[in-house]
Amino acid sequence: MERHMIQPSQVFLCIEPVDMRWGMDRLSAYLQGMAQPPCNGAVYAFTNRHRSRLKLLAWDGNGVWLALRRLHQGAFRWPAAGDIVHQVNQQEWLALADGIEWQRLRAKLPDHWHA
């Protein structure tokens, strides 16, 4: 049995917090206002100001999914402001959904190494 309901190939985190009362139409309009296509097969993740709730918007080709996750303790680790959206990989997404500090999953290259 799968541990997570949604395991997309692309997840984009919308950096600015949103009102968790927003439904799929308002979230879709919000994405379009940021020049992000809500029906491109990716999942878009939104959080509230306290980072205790996570709302997901996904198009599966037949319709739109809207899912909500709430942590009973702690907060979701979220990127700092700066970008409008931030893409995460599969491993980072699964860690984020579990409330784990997913930013530590990517090792930082030593300063003397060149990418």
C-alpha cells in the first residue's frame, strides 16, 4: 500500500501563503495570475501563514484534485520568499509531506568544488 496519496513527477511550491478557505477555482485563478498553467499535470502546493496546513491542486487529465493536509504539531518547512514558485523533486516532496526538513536532503557542494 502506498504511503502518500499523491506522488507526482513535478511539484511546485507556491511560496506566498494563501487563505486556506480558497477552493480550486480561486487557487487556479491565483496560479494563472502568476503565469503558471494549473492544468499542466504538475501538482501545486500552497500553505497557510502558520505553515501548519498544506493544500494541493492537481490536474489529472480528467479533472482537478484538491487535497488538504494538516499537521497536528510543528510546521511544514517552506522555502524563503524570493521566488514565486519553487520546484521540488520526488524525494523532497515526500519528506515535505511528512513534515521533515526536506531542504537538508540536497548536499551542499564544498566551496572548492565546481558544479
